[in-house]
Amino acid sequence: MMIVMKAGATEDQVQAVIDRIESCGARAHPSRGEEVTVIGAVGDREHVARLGLERAPGVEQVVPILKPYKLASSQMREPSVLEIGGRRIGGEHFSLIAGPCTVESRDQTLTAARLVSAGGASLFRGGAYKPRSSPYSFQGLGQEGLRLLAEAKAETGLPIVTELMDARDVEPVLQVADVIQVGARNMQNYALLAEIGRTGRPVLLKRGLSATLEELLMAAEYVLKEGNPNVLLCERGIRTFETAYRFTLDLTAVPVLKELSHLPVVVDPSHAAGRRSLVEPLSLAAAAAGADGIIVEVHPQPDEAICDGPQQLYAAEFAEYAEKVERAAALAGKVLSNMPA
Ligand code: PEP
Ligand code: MN
């Protein structure tokens, strides 16, 4: 249920509604907008209905949320804007997340970070723990990789996006990650999602290879339910019958997710394409379609990359790419946020 407060409702009236929701064992998720406060009540519907909140002081109306995802629903609030190390994403703010697939060495990581920072990136990405299709492939540098990411952040000031695969690594990842990435293969690892939800740290949640948008939103709900409102949804390509490229980038997901949810939507053209030549056109299309951000793989020497070499952009060419993406985002009314606000 969603409790919409009156425009002039007082803080005491809001608190009284929250207390009553929680008195029946449900959880209250207030969202204070510019005009009105809306309180999501998540729990047993019957119990909440029996409270008769429509008659409580300061309440305008009580509306049922019909979707199975409640906190992620666009019914709950206006579009969310997340602030990550001073960079904004959502609403009219666009973020460009760039960096290598994986942290390979000090030189490779710092060179990539310097070049994407100079080229206008908002955040720096790089995997220290890598989900690989083969257990025999390089699995990432682990804690040493996290240390190199910390060094890249100290030098460039760019906030870090890095993947957490296993809840047992949450402590070291939290030391470095400004955004915790949940990989496509872990989208439905509900225990991991709940654990990340409890940390409160922003999350980049990648869509599973064959997940529907409703399944993606239900996965987001696991994080939100723990009281962590900082979720970014990421479209990264899905499996289809087409074999001419790695995955099919589902750009329709961008406006549809924006209809269904208030959460910012990020597009990953690199993993969808699997091929460098496709990354720029897909990025421009995604930005023009209204994505709130792009996460793109960039490497100083892609031809020598340990993984995903063919799809990584040349770091030396990043600035030119970023400028084009910025212009495409402007078509959708968004401004690149790459400086601390
Ligand atoms: C990645 O971002 O490096 C990655 C492995 O992505 P995905 O989980 O979307 O395959
Ligand atoms: Mn990759």
C-alpha cells in the first residue's frame, strides 16, 4: 500500500503514520518529495488495510500498489537521483562509468583511470573478482585488485564501481567500492542481494542473460527491502536467437523500465556487443533513448587484455567517444555529471 500525505502534512503526522504502519508488523518506507511525502507500507496487506489510514490526520489517500515489486515501482515516487562521490545519476543527470573489464596490473589500472578521468568519465569501473564462464579462466586479482582500485581512486578522485560475487568478500569490497556491481549471472542470487541491501551502499544491478524486466525489478526489490534505496538498474544485453553479436542490447528496456520504476537506468553496450565497433553506436542510441548512464569497458591496450579485449575501447580514444555520448545524452535532456557537485 502507498500512503500519500497531504501537501501541508506535518512531520508529526508523517511520523504518526509510520508508527502505525510499523505497529502492525509492516515496514514503512517514507519518501519525501518536494511537494508531498509518500509512505510505502510493505507487509501484510490485510493488516495495513485494517489500520484505516485514510482517516488519519494529514493523509490524502491510500492507494494499493498493484505490481509485485513495490519499492521499485514508479508509483512509489518520482525518478530517483543518486549521488555517488558527488556525481549524480538519474533525473536530468547522466553518468559515464568507464574502465577496464578487469584489474590486471598497477600500470594498466592507473593508466586507464588517468585517461578516462581526463576524458570526462564520472566513475571508474574495474573488476577485482570476475565471474568467468570457465573456471579455468583468470578469476581476477581479488584483494590485490581492490588495492589497485583504491590507488586509482586516490589519484584521480573517481568513485569506484566494482563487482561483488560472494557475500564473504563484502568487507574488503566495501572498503573500496562506491558502487557495488552485481553481475548478470548473480542477478537472482537473493542472499547476496539482501546482504548488499543491508550495507546501504549504491548497487549497479545487471540484468540476467535471460531475465525479464519484472524479474530484474523483483531482484532490485530484494535490495530496496533491506532499506537501501540506492539501486541502479543495468541493461547489458540478453540472449536471443541472433548469433551475429554477443548479446542483443534491449534498448526498449530503457523507456519501459522508466515507465515501471523510479530507479535510474544504466546501459552496458560493451558486454551486449562483444565487439568494439558496435560500442559507440549502441552508446549513442542508449543515451538518446534516455538512459541515465552508460558503463563502458576501456583499456589502455585492449589487444593485450586478459579478458573481453575485443569489446574494450582504446583508452586513448575515450575522450572523443565521451564527447559524442555527452551530446547524445543532451538530446534526451540530460547533462553529464562528471565533477563533484
Ligand atoms: C562485467 O561488467 O565485467 C561483467 C562481467 O558484466 P556482466 O555481469 O553483465 O556479464
Ligand atoms: Mn567484461
